[in-house]
Amino acid sequence: MAQWLCHRRLAVGGEMLVKPMTGQQANEARDALAKHVYEQLLNSSLRAHREQPKSFIGVLDIYG
């Protein structure tokens, strides 16, 4: 996973090049992956709760 988060693959002239990302690009890739995983987990949880007739979801935001 570190290879995927810190390098990008480019198809150039029929061959595949692997170039390192900058620190900022790697951080953005990490953040995008975390957001995607969080979204998929939340959607999966919501789907499971929608199938139950009397389900309730409460959200507590304690970050700030």
C-alpha cells in the first residue's frame, strides 16, 4: 500500500513508468483513501440499518 500511496504509474509510449509523488501528493492520496474507506463503511452501515424496520442511528460528534 505504501508503494501505491507514494508513487504514481504513468503509461508513456507503451510502457509503464513509476514516479514518486511529492510529500503533499502522498498526503492527499492518503486522505482520499481514508475518506473513501469511511464513506464505504458508513454506506454499508446505513444499508444494513435501512433493512431493519425499527432501526435508529444516532451520531455524536465529539471532535471539537
